[in-house]
Amino acid sequence: MKTKESRFKKILKILGPGLVTGASDDDPSGIATYSQAGAQFGLSTLWTALVTFPLMAAVQGMCARIGVVTTQGLTATLKTYYPKWILWMMILFSFPAIILNIGADIAGMGAVANLIVPAIPSFAFSIIFTLMIMLGVIYFPYQRFASVLKWFCIILLVYLVVPFITDTNWPKVLHATVVPTIKLDKDFMSTLVAILGTTISPYLFFWQATMEAEDIKQKSVIVDKRILSDVREDVNIGMFFSNLVMYFIILTCGTVLYSHGVHKIDTVEQAANALRPVAGNLAYALFALGIIGTGFLGIPVLSGSISYMCAETFNWKSGLDKKFFQAKPFYGVIIVSLVVGVLINYFGLNPIHELFYTAILYGLTAPVMIAVVLHISNNKKIMGSNTNKLHTNIFGWITLILMSVSAVYLLYLLI
């Protein structure tokens, strides 16, 4: 009993950037993508949760190790050891998707708030939420900000309950989980690329490396095998809970929405109805709180990723723990990215569609980022004796190949 208790305390102690990354991975874009996958294809995409867990754990683990060993972010590492064109290529591939993601998340938050209070327009809620995030990021250290907001994400655990109180065919669920279903049509491939893109998102690569680097600097510890082991465990736990939520959102929507003839989600009302079996009339409120909570947690990660990239490129002072006057350009980029994100919503895009298309864009651009991360983490000049082990390289290359083939085939179908 004492051994179990000490083990639990050890796990709580090592939880840090990996857990925050995992929680922010289930942002509004992720929730919309998983909901759409379940509604459109039933249980057919359940297997993706099983497949993506080791892949995202491997990639995020590489990024975390790069941050720990180099004590700097991915952008600074590229700037130091690689030609400038590679750095600018990474920025070019990252910025559009991240900005669109910020805009989509803000739009999703506004839409679900309007669902609860119809008298206030969704764009008004979007502006209010953007200002709240802006002020929160500027006036509070992100770790304190995140420590409060992550409790909102517990609402997502409601998805774990629904399948157990509805008429769920568990043998069929098990079969769909372990036996992959692949359809080579445009709709299924779009969903597959979106799932891969929202679980293995490039902006999280930058965020993970930078947060690990800052964590090591603050603790002032010597990097050894124990530190690297703790970081790996933190990342694995964060990715596991992220994928657990993903699995049950797909399962919930596959059993509740798909089985009742809702095969395409166009509105937040349709997405919220997946929670009706357990929440009844409170389904809209629970769904709204889940989207708003993950938005408040995820959007600072998105805007922060862009800001860290700019700061490392142009040698600005940076850090979400710094005061505004200590890092004005750094916070200026965050403010601009949030403002641009809000303005995107005035093009009249459907919030649910916008969230889904963001995930597809990540799926199309991620292979380039993964190739760069693989090269850095195998570069002995940078990583010394802490280069990738064989199993990490295997999972990394599987991720690269899977995402590349899926993206190329989707582009072929679209063209």
C-alpha cells in the first residue's frame, strides 16, 4: 500500500509540461474533429486512438528531450545548427495553421456561449473571450493560469460515462478499436488526416521543447538519465489522457449521434447532443463549458508557440512568466495573433467547419515538421549521447510515413 502511495506521489511530482501539452491537445479543434469523426463514420475511426498514442508520445518525447538537452526551443536550435532557409520554412509552414487554429477556437468558444445565452451574439462572446485570454496571459504566469483552467477540462471526462449508460455494442467497439477500417474516399481521408493533424499538431512540437527548456532552467538541475526518464513519463501520461478523451469522444458520438442518423455535424447544437443521454437538458451547458475551458487552456499555447518562435528567431526576451514591460515584443506577437484570430471570424465561416479544416491543415503540414524533429533528435552534435533510441526512431518514421502518405493521397483526391 505504501509502495503504491509513494508511486502515486512520484507521478504527481513529475507531472508538468507534458500533462499541460496533453490537455491543450484536446482543444476545441480536437473536440470538433473527434465529434465529426464519430458522427460521420460511427465506430470506424476508433482504431486511430490506439495507433496515434505511441506515435504522438514518440514525437512529443523527442521534442521534450530536445528542449531538456539543449535548454532552448526548436526555433533556437534550428537557428543555431541549421541553414536559415530551414528555419524560415518551418515558420512558413507553421504560422498559417496556428493562426487559423486560434481563430477557429475563438469562434467555437463564441458559438457555444451563444448556445447558452442566445441574446448575446457569438461574435460578442468571441471578443470578450479574446480580451480575457489576452489579459490573463499578460497579467498571470501561464503555469498559474493553466493550473486553474485545466480543471475545466475535467468536464470532458463526461464523454467517458455516456457509452456505459447507452445501448453500446461492446464486442463491436472492441473490433473497431483493434481492427483498422480504412476507406479510400475523400470524406474518410479528410477525417483521417484531420485526426492525425489534431493529435500530432506542429505547434505542440515548439511548445513542448520550449516549456521543457524553461522548466530545466528554472529548476537549475543537471540533466541525467533520471531527469530524462521523468520527462518521458510526464509526456507519456499527458498523451495517454489526451488520447483517452479522444477515444471516448469518437465512441460517444459514434453511439449517440451516428446511430440516430446524425452523420454530419454542422452546428454546435448537434455536437452538444452527444452528451444528452447523461446530461439531459444540461448537455448544451456541459458541452459549452468543455469547449470554453479547453479554449482558455489551448489558445495561450497556440499564441505562445508563435511568440516563442518569433522571440527565438529575433533574439527577443521571452517567457510567459515575465511581466509585460520585460518582454513587450514577445507579448506583442501574442496580442497580434489573437486579434488576427478574431478578425478571421468576420469572413462568415462556420465554426464547426473551421475547426475541422484547421485539423486538416495541420495534417498536411506536420510531415515537414516531423522530418526536422527526427533529424535534430538524431544529430549527435546537438544531442550528444541523448540521441533517439531505435524504438523512438521506428515510431518517428512510422508517423512521418503515415502522415505523408495520408496527406499526399488526400491532396490527390482533392485535385
